Amino acid sequence: MTDSAIDPATCSQPRFSGSQLLIKLLERQGITHVSGVPGGANLPIYDALTDSSIKHVLARHEQGAGFIAQGMARVSGKAQVCLASSGPGVSNLITAVADARLDSVPLISITGQVSQDMIGTDAFQEIDTFGLMLPITKHNWMLRSAEELLEVIPLAFEIALSGRPGPVSIDIPKDVQNQLIEVECLPEPGRRQANPVFDRQQVESMLERIWSARRPLLMIGGGIVYAGAAESLVQFAECLDLPAVQTFMGLGILPDGHPLSLGMLGMHGAPYTNLVLEECDLVIGLGVRFDDRATGKVAEFCPQAEIIHVDIDHSEIDKIMRPAISIRADVGEVLQAAIGILEPVSRPIWRRRVEQLKANHPLMLDGEDELFRPYGAIKAVASILDDSVSITTDVGQHQMWVAQAYPFRRAGQWVSSGGLGTMGFGLPAAIGMALAQPERKVVCFSGDGSFLMNIQELATSAEHDLDIKIVILNNRHLGLVRQQQSLFYARNLSAVEFQQNVDYALTARAMGMKGIDLGVSDNPLAELESALMEHGPCVIDLPISETEMVFPMVAPGGANREMIHGESA
Amino acid sequence: MSTISLLKLTVNNHPGVLAHVCGLFARRAYNLEGVMVRPIAGGASKRSRMWLLVNEEERLQQLIRQTEKLIDVISVEQHDLEGSIFEQTEGFFV
Ligand SMILES: Cc1ncc(C[n+]2csc(CCOP(=O)(O)OP(=O)(O)O)c2C)c(N)n1
């Protein structure tokens, strides 16, 4: 077998190499961009790519490639493709695939593998991609012939998009990429399958239960965002006069300031939000999975409440909670069915009680008027920009401050690594978001620790001149770890301080883009404003104190009612 | 009382199916006590029958739903332990 290019024009029949067929099938799926890194075992795929309308975004690390594709998928709702070579290419990609699994993102990983005659010999850059991808994907394949592409590629898109979305992985040995086959007709592109059918009667019982409840509460999550059902949800909540807590993944479904919105619940939820959970008598969980960061100690979650659970994933129902009523369905379809038969209700007593809790136990955004304090920085950015902007983050304190304080006003405005909590997510995800929605500006709030984990992708964003603003809330520490050590390990600070500081503005310039350090600016607010408003990538270094904390905080494993409110330390 | 259950699976006869099923059990820490799998006779062996002996009580429903989600799993049924393949082959496991 040789390594050289194959020209199908010389064939009398519609003859393709495996790689050419793969690219053709991806085009037919409507793929316009793929992100990846080439290497020995996927050379034929890269060779075929040059003849395609598909644009390749060359990442600087495969994890970057995975998160770029994720960023595209998260804002577009379409399945997106990332490419890597065998061995280290695959192992570098793993984190982004695992992250997609936990946040239900339709990511399609296509990797090169050594030729089949070499498999099992510990060949150069051979790795068990099938075994590695198996526990972190919805489904995965290793192909044994080019013919299988005809079935597997459409099926991969179908699986990634259907039901609860998620990642899939296709490993393609090099000989399969090079194999020549005659193809008579190409298969139809894979699409999202019809949603599971549900019994309308169940919707009626759900509504009856809601009508008869006195203190009902909606708990809304990422499932609503993915189902494109935010508008129906608002209508449903308003008609039934239902206050709503949002999970981390559900932020933005109810616009900030909506009278029924109670913000985010859980570990870093507002005091009133977590206290409403104590008093409600019915929780209607829509597109949520009762994650431990949201529920706190499960046995003490909503102690007075019965649970209704609507989710498209059957295995989520009864996994954590024992709902009195459950519906396995697309949450958007359930809301539509419900809206058709709704009778408006108002609940003045319950609403007044909720308002009282809100007034007596507000979320204190300490320092929200000061630019060099976390909430102040976030509020300043929000006040400069409008709701068209998309927001993403890395992982740490800055992520939680943004989740608490940024005024999200549309579903899909907010993208963050929820389930896996991956530092390094932000920058490459922002690149993907900007590629998929070039008309929107993207702001990535980052921490200095997280930013360093995929900083190489600055070069990628400069190369594509994307409208991305990275705001580093720079505390020169692994802040969230420092916070946990301060609160739960008697301030025994261990390995959380960076003793070598990085000049991020200078690094940005070295990578071909603008960088500013607000810490040395004469007029930081004006400089922030102009940096945010102009088009193009920019790193904005904004120093804050390492003693800042995210409050309130529920200790991991603790009950939501036991919130720690504190001072900085 | 015994917490052992017997599950009868119909699965695609693909390479990797056993890995998907066992991988799921490993990843979610379900207790798997025994596995028997062979292609279903006739029908050009497109399907296999897989018998799983599992030791889960509280999480059995959850385990079944997770198993049903596997793409190559066509059906999962709970089955009587009595007279099962595991009973009949006990003599091989001494
Ligand atoms: C890849 C990865 N490694 C380690 C962690 C554990 N971790 C969670 S938050 C955190 C510190 C984050 O520091 P930084 O990005 O500077 O944000 P800050 O908390 O200071 O805002 C660490 C190390 C993680 N979430 N992801």
C-alpha cells in the first residue's frame, strides 16, 4: 500500500477512495467546517479534504479541535466534526469528547488508525481508540471496509442528533481510507429521528398535579435549550404562574429580570433560590438530570415536594429522584401539548411568599460597581454589550461568578462546560461559536489557570480574525481550588499559586492579536469599552484579588439549605 | 433473598458488542456475575443472544434502561433464573 493521492477522475465508474467517500458524505450532511490536526494515520483524509468545499480549521492541539467543533455544535444545534490522527492525536482529543458526552453535545470524532494489517502489533502511534472512546461516546465504531462508510456516516449523525444528543466516534484504519470502491448511489444524509411518542394523558395528569399544587416550582435545564423550547417554556410558566429555578445549563431560558425567574439553583445559587426549594410542594423538572451540583445532598433536596420529571432520556428518569409522574419525551413537544390545553392560574399567595424570600435573602453581588472586583468586571462587560453577544467561560470561580451575575437574556447565549468542568474549554469553544455565528461577538471569561490550558489556540483565533474577546479575571491563582482549601482545608493552601506570572497582553500580541492589560491602564473602563466594541480577537487581562470568593457556597455533599455566606479570605 | 437477576438480550452480531455491554457495566459499576453469548442459530447470524447474570436490586430498572440505550442492543428482557443456562452449566464453573 502506498501513501500517494488517488484521483477518481481517472476512473470510469464513480470510484472513490474511502477518504473521498467520507468527505463526500460529510458534505452531504451539510458540514461546512471541520476542525482538526493531521498526522500519519489520517493523511488520506486530509488529502481528500483539499478537493472539498468544507473549510478546515487547523487547531494547535487536538483538544482545541474538539472544543472548536463543540463550540460550533453548541450554538448551532447541528452535529459537528473534528479530526485527529491515531495515537497521541486521539488521546489529546479524548477530553473534548468526554466533555461532549456529559453536556449532551452532538460531536462527531473521526480519527485515523494504523492499517488493519498492523493493528495489534503495537505499531507506531497505534492506540486502542475503540476502547478509549467506548465509555465516553453514545456509540463508536472501528471501520473494517470503505463500504461501511455508507452506513456508518449517516448513522453517526443520526445517533449524535437523536434523542438526547451526544458524541460518537469513528475510527478509520488507513487502508480503509485508501481502499477504492465503486459507489452506485450515495445514502441519504442521517437526520435526527422522530422523538419518542408519549401519552397525552400523561400531560393531563401532569397539569392536574400542577393545578392542585399550592407551591409549585419549575426546575428548567439544558434539555429545553437543546429542544429549542425556551419560548414555549416562558408561555407555559406565565400561564400557570410558575416560578422557575434554572440549572447551570439552563441559564438564559427565562430572560434575566423576568418576574418568574429565580436564577440558578444549587452549589452557587442565590440564597432565596435555594430557600424556595425548601418550601415548594411540587418540583416540575423539565430537561434536567438532577445533577449533584444542582440538588446538593439528594436526600434533602426539596424536602416537601413531589417530583414531576420530563426528559427525553429514559435512563435519566428514576436515576436520582423517584418522580410521582414522569414523561419520557421531548420537552418541547410536552410543552406544546400542554399549552394546547392550559387553563390560566394565578397563585398570589405563593408568588408573594417567593417575592418575600427574594427580598429577604437576595444574591449579594459584592463589589458590583468596582471594575477590579469579579462581579464589577462582569457587570461592566455586560453593560457595554447587548444581548446579541454570546458568552462562554472556562472553569473555576470566574465561571461561577459569570453564571451568577451575567444578565443572560436568551437561550443559547450561554455556553460552558457543565458536566465535565474542563479547564481550557473556553477559548477553543469561543472559536467554534464565532465560526458558527460570525454575526455574533463572543466573550470568553477565563481564569489565568484555565486560559493557560489551551492558550495555543490564540494563534487559531488570530488566523481567522474572529470577533472573540477573552476577559481573564486574573487572580494569579487556581482560584476555585484555593477557595476550597480556604473553606474546607483550614487554609492550608497547597499548589494553588502561580509563582511565575505571565504577561497575557504580550502573549496575545506574540500570537498575532491585540492584548491589553487593564491593570496598567490610565482609563481602564474606556479601554475595556473600546476593546470590546471593536471587531477582532483581543485578550483583556483584568487583575483581581486572589482572596475573592464565590458565595454563597454549598459544601460538596451538603444540603442546599446549608449555604456558606462568607467574607473573602 | 437473592438479588440475582437474569437478563436476556438480543444484540447485533458485531465486533465490539460485548465490549459495549461490558463497558457499560464497568463504567456504571453494575455487578455482573456471568455472561453467555452466542450467535442466534439461523438467520445468517446477524443477531446474537446474550445472557447476563446481574447482581443489582435497587438499580435494576436503571441498569435495564441504560442497557437498552446501547445502539447494538435490540431488546432486553428479564428472565426466570430457573432452568437457565447458568444453572445448567454450573458444573463447568467449579
Ligand atoms: C482540566 C482540569 N484540571 C483541573 C481541574 C480542577 N480545577 C477546577 S477549578 C480549578 C482552578 C481554576 O483556576 P482558574 O482557571 O485560574 O480560575 P479561577 O478559579 O481562578 O477563577 C482547578 C484546578 C479542572 N476543573 N479541569
